[in-house]
Amino acid sequence: MGQDLKWKINTMPKTDDRNLPLMSESEVRKARTFHQSFPQYSITPLADLNAMAEHLGIGRLAVKDESYRFGLNAFKVLGGSYAMARYIAEETGKDISNLPYHTLISDELRKEFGQATFFSATDGNHGRGVAWAANKMRQKAVIYMPKGSTQTRLNNILAEGATATIETVNYDECVRMAAAAASKTPHGVVVQDTAWEGYEKIPAWIMQGYGTMANEADEQLGERPTHVFVQAGVGSLAGAVVGYFTNKYKENPPTMVVVEADVAACLYQGAMANDGNIRIVDGDMDTIMAGLACGEPNITSWDILKNHAACFIVAKDPIAARGMRMLAAPARGDIPVISGESGAAPFGALVTIMTDEGCRELRDALKLDKDSRVLLFSTEGDTDPERYKNIVWEGKER
Ligand SMILES: Cc1ncc(COP(=O)(O)O)c(C=O)c1O
């Protein structure tokens, strides 16, 4: 499996790091307080896989299980919901701390703010989160999905009362479609989980929303992780997690590793180019890791990753599939984690690094050994149940 994994140690030039404060503890605290105001809120479990840690030759392995998030099977709703609330707060001249869930759904706010239409493009999870939050907050949502999106994912979004369609173009094109449609709609707002030149405020709120997950995991861990592995599509999540742990452990940050799908390896390509500039990957990006199939990096996040990620890894589909299977059927004594394709990619990568002789150089470079305390995020459960069964139960490739 070593041939299914490539890596680049980060040697890019550093910048003035102006985006790091976005993920300060106090900013993340605001997001977490907001999420806690939802009746559906509960802390998702952190699975301590002791037997697996021993099997892999590391000291501790903790997997944050986002399949429990708000009943939505993925972490993504944390970002969309927080950004939508921040937008409403700004429009009504309020502080987000004065806009908890029960105020957001009140008739008074309805009178004051009216109804916005939130537009977004999605592989599935972000759009479902936006649709869910719009539904809960009595707003409207319109969602565009790239070609290849499954009917199940579309149905999940439609079930939240949103307007949603599967288009004939890829994810990045869908982002442009959402932006164009919003600009033609009265009170139309793009709530997209990636930043580009001139569109940075809402994605920064989305990243802060993801901070809730990092903050919970940090608290549950009860000690500084030595290593954090995080998966990336556009890199908003990775920037949020890397930013959070860099701020939290300023003097001695964990070694942070970013994992992408090989067909959508825009961050890795940037790291390979080594000049600090963004690289874009185009094409169909056909991978089972639907959530990671994005070829244009978030510019805000890229800056954080350039300064603080230790290594960029790209993984082929069999690595994610192996991660899914091993989390579902753990070592004796550990609990199983239902982890989908994008969720299991970092675990699959870690297993490969620790067990494949071809990865010894990387293992040594990252100093992964019996003293390592590794934190991973399983960012989704079986969000595509058919495919999950095919891979985990039937042993198929997809
Ligand atoms: C389950 C899952 N994990 C990870 C990611 C990657 O997040 P980002 O696009 O912010 O890099 C996504 C994105 O949709 C996702 O759905």
C-alpha cells in the first residue's frame, strides 16, 4: 500500500501569518457557545483506540467520531450554521453572543431580519449542513451538487426542505453557479465553505465553526497531542484544525499532517512547487473520497497551512477504504467507528505509514513512535450508505 501514498514535508517560505488569529481560542469559544445553544447539541465521542495504537506501535490513538454530529453524520454543519448566524448577527447589528438558537428562531427576529436565501455548492455534507441550519433557523437554502453526486446525498438535502440539484459540472464550477445565482436573488447570500479573492468573511466564520470540533477534541484528549492528522478538500477544515492547535499550543505545537485524495491534491501540489503560491487541480476528480474532491484551495486556510502544517500527504482510494474497514472492525478491545470515505482517509494513511516498509522514511521524518499521541478526525460516518456497505461489507473498491 506504500505505493498508494505520497508525501511532501513542508519547506515552503513562511508569511506574516495574518490569518492565524482567526482561529484563536476566544474566537473558537464563541462558535462553541453558539453551537451549544442548539437543543440538538452534544459533544461527539472521542474513541480511544488503545489496542490499535499498540498494534501500530504508537502511544495513543484518539479518533474524534463526527458521525454523531447533530444527527447529520458529518462535522460540516458546524461551519455553515455558524456562518449563517454570524451573517444574521451582522445584518441585524447584534453580537453573535446575543443570537443563540432560541433567539434565531423567534418571531421577533423573523420580523427584524426577514428571510435570506443561502446558496451553496456541495459534495453533500456542507450542503446538508446548510440546508439543515436554514431549516432550523427558518431561512431558505439552494444547493448545487457536482456531477457524480449520489441520489442518497441529494435526498438528504431535499429532506431538509432545500432546493437542490445535481449538475453536469464539477465542484468548483458549482461554486461559481451558486455565486452567480445568489447575485441575482434578493437577499441571496453565498455560504460557501471555501475562500477566494474578495470572498473571505463567510468562509472564515465557517472555519471558526469547525473550531468547535477541534476544541471539543482538545478538551476530551486532556493532554497535548504530539500529532494531528486532518483531511483536506479545499483545506478549510485543515486550516481550522491546524490554526486551532497552533494557537492553543503556541510554544510546542503538535506535528500536523494534511491528507488529501490523490486526484484532488491541490495543497500537496502547492507544497511540491515550494514557492508558497496556490496550485489548482482540475478535472473530474473521480475518487471515493467525495468530500475531498476539490481542486481549488481556500486562500485563507492555505496561508495557515503554509506556515504550520508539517507535511502534505496524498492517498489513493484503497488507503481510505482500508481505513474504513479497519475502523469498522477494530483490534480486540477497541470500539468500532463507522467512518466514511473522507472520514477514514487520515486513519488509512496513518496505518500505511506505520506498517508499510516503503513509508519508513516518512515515519522517521514525522517522528511517529511509541511515544506519539495521535489525534485524528473521522469527519463523517456512512454518509453514502450504499457505498459504505460495498466497501466495508462486500470488500469492493467503491
Ligand atoms: C466528510 C468530510 N471530510 C473532510 C472534508 C474536507 O473539508 P475541506 O473541504 O474544508 O478541506 C469534507 C468536505 O466536504 C467532508 O465532507
